[in-house]
Amino acid sequence: MDELKDPIRFKPLGPDVFGRTHPQELLAAIAEDGEPLLDLVNQHVVSIQAFRSKTLLQLFRLAAKYESNPDRYCRHNTPLTGKILINAFYEPSTRTRLSFDSAWHRLGGDSINITDRSTTGIAKGESLEDVAHMFNNYGDCVVLRDGNPHAVYAMSSTLRIPIINAGNGIDEHPTQAMADLYTIFKWRPSLAKPSVPASDRIRIGIIGLPSRMRTVRSLLRILAKFPEAVEEVVVIHAADLDSSTSVFDPDQLEELVTAGLNVRVSTDLHREIPELDVIYINAISWVGDTYEVHGKGFRLTRDMPYKPEAIVLHPLARGPELCTSLDDTAHNWYFSQARGAVFLRMALLTCMVNRAERVMDVV
């Protein structure tokens, strides 16, 4: 009977950190229009650049519908029953791989997971193009993460089933950017409306290097689809960059400015924080099968002078740059960000793999 008093085994559940992030208001803010979702049917997802803003908004609306009523849409509506997802992750991952797996299973499908390149024919010298030929026979969709930025392009050249880029080296991570913006729109649904009042436009601080971090690169590209929602983007980086590291790739900043984003660069995190509505921090840049850490002097803690309603986002996994003291504050939206990614990926997978008429039924 003493075991019944074990404080570890019978520790009460923690508070619901997602209670304030429910998406009903976003669902109401976006007018229903299923037509843009047809862009996604049987299409590859390699870069965020290929997406229309209308398609992204309807994708967010469908994700909000799934998240608003998961019992209805995850248990009784299983459009991917009989479909197989191939999760090919040749680089470490927890959240992205498991969230795709979770999304697929919630929609009724089955999955095959590859987590070690050395267990595949690639280790024997098999080409990615030939691997893709095999995948055509084994599944209905591929999710690929590879440290080689060219791998997803090589595989897509011979695939007859859709492929989703889940991170290709330091190039892009498009579904992470979708999850990031979905979270921001849930926090302030007025940003998703056709016309955003100047008083609602936000100032976003991005702590990281656009030239070296795929999450930051893709986030900037998706924000460029909605410049009317953003007053300013402040890219914050360490002041002691070595001479071989640039903040932006050639033409990267020009691309963003041309799209209508107001972008500024800073090295003073503490000076910027009081003016920021959204703070997005990342420290890891994947290069091949290893990673580099940038901005080791930057650390977000509970006692910083945030705006009262400011939110903090992080693509996770967390390092010392994001203090756990923020976890039980209203600024913590990074857990909601990870949760929402499942529903966002459910919406995307439904549209890509299911028949067009079924997509319209779900909408």
C-alpha cells in the first residue's frame, strides 16, 4: 500500500498550457473558400515560395477546423484510411517526424518510418532517384528530411507520389513556417483578414541567421506572403559573427523587401524586446549530419521587459537560449506552436493525398 503514496507515480497533471490558444476565432476570421486548396492536390511541397497566400489562409482555416473539434475530425473522419506515408528522416528529428506520423494516423492512414540512412540502399551507393522509384511502389506520400539540400529535388524528379520537404540542410523547412504563421494567426486572428488595420500590424523579432537557418529562411518567406500584416521584421543576430558568415544570402534581403516587408537588422536583443509583439528564436543550423549553434550570448528569460501580450515562438528542440522559466507564462506559445503543427500537417496531407472532391467535403 505504500506505493499508493508515491509522489512521483501519482503526481497531478499540469495545467493546460494550450487553453488560451484555441483556434475558433481564426476559423471565424477566414471566409471559407475551398478552391485554393485544389492547388495542393498531388503536388510536391518543397519550398514555401510556391504557395499562394489564399491557399495558405484556407489551409490554416482547415487546420483550425481540425484543431477546434479533434474528436469529430480525427476519430470519425478518416480520409486517409488505406494510405501509406513514408517518413524518411536521414537527420535527427523528434517533433517533425512524430507530428507527421501523428497527423497521418489521426487521418486513418498507416506509415513506414526510416530513421537511419545506413539501413537503406543509399549506404551501398544507391541513388536518390532510384530510391524514389521504389517509394512510388510502397507508399502514397513521402516526407523527407536530409542534410543534403539537393536531395529533395533529386527525389522529386522521379517521384510519382507527393513529397514534402521536412528540412533540406540549411535551405528550407516549409511546413515549419506554416505552423509558425498558423500560431501567429491564432494569437491575433485579425492578421488573417483581407485588410489589416495599422493598429493591428505587428513587429516581429527573429533571433537567428537567415543565411544559415532553414526555419528562419522559411519563416521570412511565408511572412513575405502577408506583408500587410507586418509593421516591421527585426532580424537580431550576434555582433561577433566571423568574417565568413553573412546575415543574409545574396539577394535574400532584396527578395523580402521587394515582397513588401520592412526588414531591419539589429545586434541588441535587450533594446529590441520592449517593442516586439512576436519573438521568434532559434539557435541551431543543421549542416549535413551535424549542427552549429549561433548566438550563444542570447537567452530569453522570464524577467525580460516583454510587452504584456507579446508571445515567444521557438521551432524546438530547446537549448539554453530559451529558459524554462517562460514555460508557465502567457508569453509561452511555443508549445502551442508544436501542438498546432499536427493539425496544420493534417490539413496539408488531406489536401495533397486525398481526392479533390473529398478535400472540398472537409472544408
